[in-house]
Amino acid sequence: DPFRINWNLSPSKEHQQKTASFPTLGSLFETKDQFIKMMNDWLSSDAVPETNRIAIGSVSIIVKNNRASAYKQLSDLLHHVTIDIDNSTDFFYQINRPIQSTVEPDLMINRLSKWNAVHIMGLGLLLGEKPEVIPGNRGYVATRLELDINTHQSNKRIFSKEEMIPLLQELSKLGDQISTEGDK
């Protein structure tokens, strides 16, 4: 029976200890390209178990000056949604737009995206002999996009190693498209 493996890329402990700001990995596209290269190397190895599903996900933020500018950016990216920028708060939008794979014609791909504006405040907590709280910044407003691009759960066929790399590339490109063009 296939099983699940999650690879999570997150800031190093050293980075988190040195900064009181919200931990990030840097540019989405540069970081994602490095991650995809590591995954391609791993998928080419003998360590890969059988699986009938593959996915890639990300959480990205773009810092904005205020809530109105964050809502304006969301409005520009969400082509089918009307946002009342001046008179609404707590906006959250989630949608899945499944499509047919171009790599595996009989395979459906889920394109789940979650969009919102957030107010983020960083705060550090160092544990040890002398626990210490590192004061955070004043916070900032950002647009936030969470992606989960994955092969549909109805797929029962096991992917070969040769199929996994092109599938991962396809999922990655679909995520890039949503990140840059919005929800279409």
C-alpha cells in the first residue's frame, strides 16, 4: 500500500534565533527552484517508495503598506471575486480548480488556493537556561497565498519513478502560474 512522505522546507533554527521578524525563506521562485532540484535528485534515487499521489505546496506573502493595499492586490489577483476594499474585513477565499494533467492524460490535478490578507507580528522565544523573549517588530500587513497543487485522490495507479519528475515539474509550473497570474 502506498504511503505518505512530506518534505517541508523551513527557515533554519539559526535564522529564527537571529531575527524577531516573521521567518521566511526568501524569494518564492528562487527557493522553489532549489527545492525542486533537491526533489528531482531524490526522485531519481533508489529511496523513493511507491506512491499514487504527488503534491507541492507553498505559503507566500507579499508585504503591503496597509489593509486597503493588501485587499487591492487580492482584488487584482482574484479575477472572479469582487472585494469591497473600504467596507470589508477578515477576507478569506479558498477554491479548487481541478484540471487535466498535460503529462498524464488520464490524471486530474487539484489546484487548491487559499487567499487572504494578514497582519503579522514577529516575536522570538529562546528556550534554554535563561529563556528569553525577543521583542518583535511593529508588525506588517501582507497578502497571503497558500497553495496545494496535487494529483487527485481518485487516482489509484502507482506512478513510476520516471513519471514522478515530470509530474512534479507540472505541479510546480501550475503553482507558479497561480502565484503570478492569480485565480483565473
